[in-house]
Amino acid sequence: MAYPKIRTDFSQIPSPCFVLDQTRLRANLELLSRVQRETGAKIICALKGFSFWRAFPQVRGYLPGATASSLNEALLASREMGGELHVYAPAYGDGEIGAILDLADHISFNSFAQWEKFRDKTLAHPRHPSPGIRVNPEYSQVETDLYNPCAPFSRLGVVLSEFREDLLEGVEGLHVHALCEQNSDAFEGLIAAFEDKFGRFLSRMKWVNFGGGHHITREDYDVGRLVRVLRDFRSRHPHLEVVLEPGEAVGWRTGELVATVLDVVKNGMDLAILDVSVSAHMPDCLEMPYRPDILGAGEPGEKPHLFRLGGGTCLAGDVLGDYSFNVPLKPGDRIVILDMIHYTMVKTSFFNGVRHPSIATWTEDGRLDLHKEFGYEEFRAKLG
């Protein structure tokens, strides 16, 4: 797909700030909508990856709903997006299950023990939420165990050896998730493993949820293959509703994190300290690890001036990485970190009391809407 260009004038944006571009978000949503039309599958927004709730009205214009992993996410989806609400969590607490059932259209249980515990309450609920079981196909191409739901000894989903066919009465769907920002070839492999292990149960089901990790809006994603794979699956199981729930595909390349150089120090190389934190504001860059692109910067050796960019906390490893620039960095320079809307805002913290980035939107008519600035009161409130 052809992506709209990234805006280059960031002078009016406060620092630090997450800023979403509605034009680029619409481009992603149009592609996801096309996949829905061509396959008959439903694509819903996973809030664990994209919870920029001020954009939910725009999302709701293309996608039928959202998936939540907690009561708070379910409330956010219900109040700010509307539409269908699918819920899955590794375990539900007694104090929250009632409120979740009040909101959910689909609810997936991670184990048969949880299904037995909450079956009567689920089946008796006047909303009639459709219950499902998450299964583990023991297949995945995810290389980083931190993000691999099917790694050895994973707590996520029921493996075939523990599957309880005798407890399927009332269960209407199977939920399977084994991808992480992957292409459609990995999805095709997942479907083969899923059908091999659990296919014999599908005739008893009404729906299948293939989870997230489908990187549909990435430039090199094979959308044609995805369409073929989904059509083939639906031809084999025409009675099933098929659901995909990506988060990163919704927010992919839709916005930036704008930062400022606070200081430059030397210790064997040039070190720039920013007014954002890697560990507090973009933790995937440490956990994955993931090296984001920076507007106007290059790889080490590509441009004449090399700098290591670090965050403003006292954590020694709060480091973004090494980048080269055409001119030396100095205090006050803007640093625009690309693709910082999915799996960033949803994972931020107030570690070290470092100023939390503001939140803003570039509207499609070119205006900047500054939605939220954070200060001491938010930091204090988080701590009790």
C-alpha cells in the first residue's frame, strides 16, 4: 500500500509528545476494511496494542469492534468505541467477571478450570456472551520468547494433551494466538497446525478467533496471501465466523514520539540525553529489543556524526541506540522517533518521575489537537 507522507514540521508540537496522524491511520483502516470485504472475516482492534481512545470514532468507522484483555480495557472499548466487544484474559477474578460479562459479546477462557468455574454465570447471563476456549497449537515462528505465546511451558491456552472434549457443552468458539508482527506465511503455518490439532472440534463451534500479530499494514506484508488463506479456511468451514484482532496493524506508522536533546556528553563517543525515557515511554525498544527509526538519522557510519541516544532517567540501560546525523546534535534539537503509537502509549510508566509525553493528534485538515499534558498530579495519583 502507498502510505501518506510523514509530516516534517514538528515545531508546534510540545516536547515530549506522542502525536498521531489521522491521515495515516485512515490509510491503515482502509486496508483492513478491504481485507474484511474480500474475505468475510472480521478484524477488530486489540486494545493491548492500540488504545489511543480519541481515535476510536475513526476506527469504528471501519472495524466492527475491539478486543480487551481486562475489565478496564473492556470499559474503555464499551464507552469510547462501541460495537462488538471480545474479551480474553489469562484468568478472570471473582470480583470482575460479572462486570466483564455485562459488557462482552464474546468471552474466551484460558483454561477449562476457568470455564467450569464461570460457566453457569456465563450461560445464565442475559446478554448471552458467546463463550470460547483459548487453545495452544504448540506452533509458532516467533523468535523472541518474551513475545511467543506458544513457547515451551507457556501459560497461554490449552494444549491438545489437556483439552477436555467432555467439557465442550456450551462452548461456541476456539481462540488461538501464536503470531507477533508477522507476515501471512506465518499465519498460514498457524492455521495448518491449528487444524491438525483442533480441527476435529470445529464442527461444534460457531466462531474461531485467530488472535493478533497479523502485521497487515506493513509495506512488505503479503495481503494477497492473507486473503487466499482466509478464503481457503472459510471454504473448509463455511459455518464459522472468523475473527482477527491485530493491534499493531491498526497503529502501524501512524505517529511519532517527539523529543528534545537536553544535553550532550562525551565518554568515548558522543552521548545525547533526551527528555524522554526508553524504559518508561517505549519499553519494547529494550524488551524486544527493537531499534526505531528516527527522522533524518541514519545507521552508524551512514552519516558523519555518530551519537548514542539515551533517556533522561537514572537507569544505566535507558538507551535507545546509536544513530548518525548530518550535523552534530546540540541541546534544544528536536528528535522525532518514528512509529511510536502502537505498543508504546499502552505500556508507558512514570518511572523516575520523568515527565510523561503529552498526547496530540494531527487532524486530516492539518490542525494539531493537543489532548493531554501530564504533570505532578498524574504522577502522584498513580502512586496512591
